[in-house]
Amino acid sequence: MEETTETNAKPARKTSGAAAAFGWLLTAAAALATGWLLRGLMPQEKQNRPQMQAPEISVAVMAATNRPYNRPQKFIAHAEAMQEVDLLPQVDGYIKKLHFSEGATVKAGDLLYELDDERYQAVVKQREADLEAAKAEQRRADRYLERTRKAKPGVIPESERDTAEAKAESAKAAVLQAEANLIVARYDLKKTKVHAPISGQIGKSNAYTGDYVSPAKGALARIVQIDPIRVSFPMTDRAFVGWRKAVAAGNTVNDGIRLRLKLPDGSDYDAQGEWDFDDNAMSAETATISMRLSFPNPHRLLVPNSYVTLMTDFKKPPLHVCVPQSAIADALGGDVQVYVLGDDMTVQPRVVKTLEMHEGWVPVTEGLKEGERVVISGTGKLGPGVKVVLAEPTPNEDITPGFQRKSDEK
């Protein structure tokens, strides 16, 4: 009986382990089916979800406007005296007196140096006496000639008549010689006083009271005319051709061009210049020609041989369609472009031709019309057809021409 009971119990335990294994298989299959079901449902759920639209970009825009464009051309220019004169003594002698202060401004005709003139006065008196003696001799020769001519034929020999005529001619020549000697003597006396031949600034004197001077010893001083003063600058051969064509067409510089200077300290010169003349030969080394201007210089701010900056622009500047510098963006191929806003609030890039920026504005010569709206901030996020919303521009020096920060106003 015990044997039979033990044998019947073993098959019952075996059946219980198979059932457990089968249960685990069913659980795994159910989990796998649930996963596949969920995986199949996820794409459908994503497809039914509404698509998210790209956010609109906020930009500031400005209408392109016609503005005067007057960017000056700049040249390095050289100040020159209008005239320079070295005062050379015409006669020799000792300086008696100086009638000026070194560095002062003198006028044409001012007495500057006075030489000891006693010797020259004596020579003048001697030449005056020589002239009177020559005139007396001429009168005596003329009377003698008149007597020989009035004498009856045969009374006075023909040879004596010829002699009388020769003496009269010789006396006349002696008078002329004496007159010439007197003129020279008076000229030498006059030149003992040295006068200023031009108006200008006189420099350091090379001789003083008591010094012996002569023409061979060099200049007494130098006078330079500095009001007005000349300013010269080089112009290239190509620019000169354009300048001559403009003149031939009747566009004179003094009527249409404004000529201004910046002094060596960077300040603006308060007077405008006028065209003086252009040189008559082109430099073979630099292919430039010297152009000369004239500037008033009452305060002597312009000094001969100093360098200044010349700026030339128009008295009536031309109008160009202008946009702020911030509206200009780089394009492919080295070009530049602007983003133009359409009526549908989308932007399109447009390649443009521009001139150099001046006072915060860039002139557009091709590709843009007056009144078209261009993006002036936020261009870095834009592309063709991008939809935008408008925002007020933030005042700053990048996108607002002429804007000045409070810190700059102090």
C-alpha cells in the first residue's frame, strides 16, 4: 500500500511545473503583443497631432529715403607761401637802424633797414656838379657852333666849322653821360633804405645795427606772404582727366565744390578755399599733377611747409536712396544685399550696389527704390520668404543714424 501511494504522488508534481512554465510563456507573449500594439498606435497618434508652425521673427524696418550724400574726398595737402622774398641789399654799407620787429607782419612799402648814406649823398652832389659843368660846356659849344654857321663863306675855314660841330656834339654827349651818372648816384642813395617789396611776415634778421652788409654777403631777412596762403595737393592723372572734362563742360570748382581743411590738431579750419590753378606738367615718377588752392589766413593758423588734410565735397550734394548701415548684409559672391519687406509680411533678399557709408547712411545706387521697406535689425535670422512681425527699432548707433548716447553728449 505504501509503495502504491508513493508512486502516484510523483506524476502529480511534474504536471504542476509544466503548467507554471506555460503560464510564463503566456505572460511574455501578452507583454510582447501589448508592446507591438502600442508601437503601432504611436505613429498614428503623432500623425493625428496638429503640426507646430515656425515662430515668426521680430524685425525692425525702415523705408528707404532720398537723402543728400556728401561724403568728402580727403587729400594730404601742403601749405605754401603765396610769395617768398629774400631781402638783398642793393648797395654796401653799415646798417644805421632797423625799423621792424622780427616775426612781425609788414606791409609792402614799409621801411625795414636804413644804411649809413653820407657817402652816397656826397656822390649825388658830385654827380650834380658834373652835370652842371657838362651843361655849361654844352652851352659854350653851341654858341661857338652858331657863330661859325652865321659867318660869311670864306671868312671861317670849313675845317673850323667842322670842329665847332664836333665840339657841340661832344658837349651834348657829356651832358647825357652826366645825367646818367646822377641817376645811378641817386639810385644808390635811395637803396640805402630797404623797403618791403610785398606784404607778409618777416623772419629773423641776419644783420643788425652796426653790421656791414653788401649784395655779396647774402639776404638781410626773408618775407613770406601768408595771407592769403596757398595749399597744394597731388591729383592722379586719371582724376585730372575727369577734372578737365568737368571744367570743359562748364562745371567750375569754385561754383560747385566746397574746399575745407583740417588742421594738424584735427580741428576744422573756419574758412573755405578757392581754386587757384593747376600745374602745367605731370610728374613722371608719381603720375600726379600738383593742384593749388588759395585760403584766407588772417590768424596765421596755416604755416608754410606744414601739412593739412584737404576735404572736398559738393556745395549742393546729390540725392541718393539711402538705408542705415545695419540694413546691409553680405551676399554670395562678394556682393551685398538688403532684405525687402513685402505686403504679405515676408522678406526677400535683394542684391544692391552701394557707395561708401557716410554719417551712418549707405547710398544705394542700384537695386532699391525710394519708399521700399528694408529690415534694419534682426537680419541674421532671415532667409527668402521668411514671415516676420514688426518691432520698434531700439535706439543705438548701429541701426539709428545720428543717434548719440548720453555718455557721448557729455
